[in-house]
Amino acid sequence: MAEPVGLEEVLPECLVVEIMNRVQDARELAKCCVVSKGLRQAVQNVLFVQLICLKKYYMEARTGPLVRVPFKQAVMNMVQQVKRIEHLKLEIEPEMQANPFQKDEIHLKDFWLSEPYFVIAWAQAVGPSLQHLSLVDYGQQAIMCTTPIIRILAETCPLLKTLELRNMFLDTRDCPVLPHMTCLTLRCIKMMGKGLTDINKCMPALNMLAVVSVFGVEEAKITSEYMQVMCLGLSTKAKTVELNLPNVCKLQLKMACPDSLWVSAPSLAYVAVCMEKREGALVEFEKISNLKELLFGASHFCTLTRLIRNNPLLGKVFLDVPCMELGDDGRWEGVLPDVPLMIPDMKELDASCPCLHTLSIGPGLWYSLETGFENKPNEGEMFKKWPSLKHLIVHIIVLKMDTCLSVLRLISAAVPSLQTLEIYIHADSPVDADHVLLECEEHIAFPFKSGKWKKSLSFSCFSF
């Protein structure tokens, strides 16, 4: 009987290496290493390695003794075995991220992946070739201590181009320049007061910056000729945010309103603003006159009015009032009591933006429209004679069936140019969503597309 033939014996070495690169997961690569000498050599030449710390390993570490190789040691074993890693992912399993932090875990440093000594160890091993890095730390523990990971990477990984960091406390002081860094993503990160200003100095070539659920920032002064896409999501109030971005085309601002916000972006075409302006806060948008799409979620409309007056080319607009409280699971929890139920000036929008063809209405603004209708039954007149509007999308949390249907009928009949109507009902509305949709089919004369939503709205027609 013939001996089984190994993969490396029937395929060219370059093709075997390509197959190993598609494996990526370090556990599977380790298994390949023990199959044959040929596969072990192929693994040594892979470019992409991913290591995931599983929850079962965490549970074993808590109860002890360990029967597996410690996770950090497993990382070192792999990065020292591979000759040239260009893409590295180190992650704590998502299920483990949900663990509530316990004080007796502080000694379990095997799960603190941004620990400086550990970062230095693997960064020195992969530094000469590393171009892409993603590191998801054990946030419940890692957020307790600062890490100079960016400074370490700047000193050891000169070719680094893209970086994604999640769940850690960054110390960004005195970082050398990362000249090739073009893409940075920070998610669930604590930063020092001037952390984003420091980032701007040490990563001057960034063309994409995504900052999501970041807290602790007090000052963000970002000037860049290369930035094209930016998402700025700050969870705590900053004092000063200054964005001088002459070539940015997409900008998303989702944050607590800073004391002072100044944006200069003459090439901006797509902007999303979710920010409730506070009394006394200074908000200025300068040199913005070429917008094609605007997503605006706030009940303070002075900024909205200035934007629509200066941007006659606007084709798509989403408007909302942030008065609806939703839980982490998307469940509706009620109407926030202190948010003004204002309605933007639709006539101003029509007059200033003759190219506007798509309007999307969020659940808070829909509630404001219903409230206005109950007080002034002719509120829907604001939509009449809107010759450019072709596509209307509404997201509704149904509290009163009769009011909801009345406003839907009024608006669908009031826009003579309307070609497409989309109605999305919240899955946990106080009034049953399926019942609402059946009633819509019976009482809305205009043909429409329908569906449900819970955690997220439908933004499929927008470029974000």
C-alpha cells in the first residue's frame, strides 16, 4: 500500500505558503507544523498570523493549574517561528470581553495584551516586517493601566501602515513619528487629555482615522493634508476640537458637544453629525459648500440651517431628534424628558437645496412630527409642493396607531413628486409592529416598502 503523499510534495512551495496564509489562525498553523517538515517550512513563510485567547483558557487560569501553554508564551512561540509577519492579529475572545472585572484578576497579566514588556518582546520579533496590526485587549483589566504601545510600535515597527487598537488606556506622550501609518482605528479606548493631538503629530500621513467610544480626550487639534475619512466618536466632553482637513471627503462626528468645535473641510461631501449642542458651546463649520449627503441627529438646528443654506448640491438628508432612549440591545426604553421636540424648517430645506431627492426621518423626529400633528393637525403642509423629493424613508416607534397612520397618510399625500416610500417599524414598539404594517397596507394609498428595525436604522441609501 502506497504511503500518503504530503501536500508539499504535490504542490509548488509558493502555493503551499499561500494556502498556509489563508489558514491564519495560529492554532491551525501549529498543527500544520507537526504534520511534516515541508509544512513546517511553509508556515515559517506565512505573512498573516492571528492568535485568539479563548474564554476556556481564562477560566482555567482562574481555577488553575494551567495545562496549556500560557497565551503570551504561545504568541512568542509563533512570532519567533515565522520569518516575516506582515499582518498580525492578537485578540481576546469576544465572549471573554463580557466578563465583569474582579479585583483578584489583577495578577492575571497573561490577559493584559498591551502590557509594555510583552509588547516590546513580540514587537522586536516582528518589527522589521510588520505592516498591519490589530490588537483587542481584555478591556476590563487593560483599561486600568496605561500602555505606551504606540511609542513602542514607532520605535520597533518602521513599516507599520494600519493599526487597530481596542480596550486599553493609551499613553501617547513623546511618540516618535510613524511615517507610513495611513489607517488608525481606536475603539473603546481611554486616552490622556491631549491624546488625539499627540496622534496627529506622530502619524502625519494618516488618511483614515476612526475613533469610536473613546473617553478622556480634552483637546483634539488635528491638521492633515492627507486625511480623507474621519470618524470622531468621543464619549466624554472635550474642551476643544479643531479639525483643519482640506482634503477630507467623509466626516462623522458622534460625540458629546465640546466647549468649542471648529471644522474647516472645503472638500467635504458626506457628513454625519450626532451631537446635541449645549448652551454656551461654540460650534463652527467653515468652508463647507459641496455637501452631497448630510446626516444630522440633534434638536438644536442653528448649525443645520447654516449647513443647508451653504450647500445647494445636497441630494440626501437624514434628520433626527435624539429624544428616544434605546438600550444596548436596541429595546425602546422611553422618551427622554429634557430633549426639545423641535421640527427643522422643511421649507428652508426645500428652498435651499433644490437637488434634494432623498429624505430619511429618524424615530425621534417622527415622534416630534406626531406630537406636532396632535397639536396642529395641518403640520404635514410643510411637505407640500416639494418638486425634487422622490424618496422618503421613515423610522417609527409606534406609540399611538391612529396618530401614526394619520401622519403617514398626510405626508404620503402631501408630496406630489414622491416615487418611493419606505416605512420601518421598531420591533419592540408598544403597538405591535406586524399589526402596524398590516394597517399601513390597508390605509396608506401610496405603494411602500416596509420592514422592522431594532438596533440600527436603515442607512443603505447613504454612503456611510
